[in-house]
Amino acid sequence: MCTYYYLHYHHLAPCTREIEYELHYSFCPNSTAEFSNLSSLGSIGADSGAHDEQWTQQPCEALTYASGYNTTNDLDYNNPCVAGDCLIAQQCSSGGCRLEDLGGSWICCQCNSRRNTLRLCIRPLRKIPDALCYHAICQNCRADHN
């Protein structure tokens, strides 16, 4: 019997995005694998198809819900932490959400460096040319529209 359960991911301040839910399966010996050819989706190239193949595991027909700490079979969307561990969204904890919110280019609030496109400002400091800023994008950084 295959089991499924939900994981939920919280975002960190200053990110105001909603909790994300993800369905996970614990596959059993009765699960199947389907072959999918990604080259049929329009890959172009001399050796396309050589690396465009993959097997995707599918759950068995006897699927059951693992409720975790919850005593019912329902996930409480108002308080998902009741069902298990609270996880931090990787995109948010790495600064990716903030970078997305600022349109992919930002001005560092520490050194005023423009055109940063990474989550970390690695521009040389004007006052100390041999040093880099190393400021991680934060709520005080501004979008760079130029």
C-alpha cells in the first residue's frame, strides 16, 4: 500500500507569501514506473532524446493518507503545523522570493550598488576597493528599474 502525505512550507518575513503545500508519496513495491520521453515536448538538437528520457514513479492503486500527528484524515489548512513539522520554503530562506519581488535587479541598502541580480551583493566597496560588500538581499533593499 502506497502512502501519501502533505508537507507545508512557510515563508519568512519580509516575504508575505502564503504557505505552500506539496504532496509526497511513500512508494510501495506495488507502485509502477512510467517512461516519459521529454523530447516529444519539442526538444531540438542532434542528440535530443539521448538525455530526454526519464522514469517517473507512480503510486499504487491502494493509496492511503498518512495523517501524521493529526487524528483525522483531513489536513487543517488553518493550522498545518498540527499535522507535522513546519518547513521553511527554500526559495524564501535563500532570498529568492525577495529577489523575485524586486523584479530580479536590486540596489543594495548597504553600499548602494546597482544592478545586483544575485541574492548576495558581491560588488567592490567604493571606500575599500579590495573588499566586497557581501550583503544578502533584505527588506531594506530597493528595486533597480534601470
